[in-house]
Amino acid sequence: MRVNYSLSLWLCPLCGKQGSIRHYDPTDFEDDIRIIIKRGLGRGMGFEVVEEYSLLDGSDPELLDLISDRVAVLYDMLYEDVEGDEAEEEHPVDLEDEDDDESLSELEKELQRGEEEEDEEEDDSEERHASSEE
């Protein structure tokens, strides 16, 4: 009898660390970016924490910028499709609806009137400027 052993891991897209899917529980995470400085206690003796502080206090802006940029890329990757779907739901486009065509035509007419008025104002301004130079 053949036994198949498998372990499911996930690779963190922020830091590159691999972890077990079974033990992943983000509810235990702290909402902070902590810097922990340790020093060795000697061969086989382990480490001790020398200093621990929040990166959010502004002590290392270059590292914080790197992390912020990466988080922005990940956010865009995760929510790109979701935001596009929500936008379509909020403003569905029905090209066969005649009422929309009429309201669109009215809007286009308003825009054209506004542009014509702006053109007239520019012409008047140019005429006044030309007459003042003479």
C-alpha cells in the first residue's frame, strides 16, 4: 500500500515566507509593523531581544515606503476585479434603453451649449484686448 504524504503551504506575497495553511490565523496578528533587534547569546544558547519598536513611528521611512508600495500592489491585485464588478452593478449600461439615449442626447446638447458659450466669451475677451491695444 502506498501512502501519499502532502503538506499544503502558502507563500506570503509580502515577505516571501512560507507557512502552513492549516496554522494560518490572521486574527492573532497585531495591527502594527514591529522591528525586533536581537543579539546572539553564544553557540547553542539562543537569542535575546535587545530592542523592539514600531516601524510606524517613522524611524525607518525607506523601509516603510518599500512595505507600503508592496501592500498597494497587493491591494490592487486582490481588489481589482471586485471593484470593477461593483462599479458595473452601481452603473449598469443598457444600450437598448431609449430613455437613456434621450437623456444622453440632452446632456450632450447641454455640453455643446456650454462650449459655445465659452467660445463666445473667449471671442469677446479677444476683441476687448485687441481694441484696448489700438
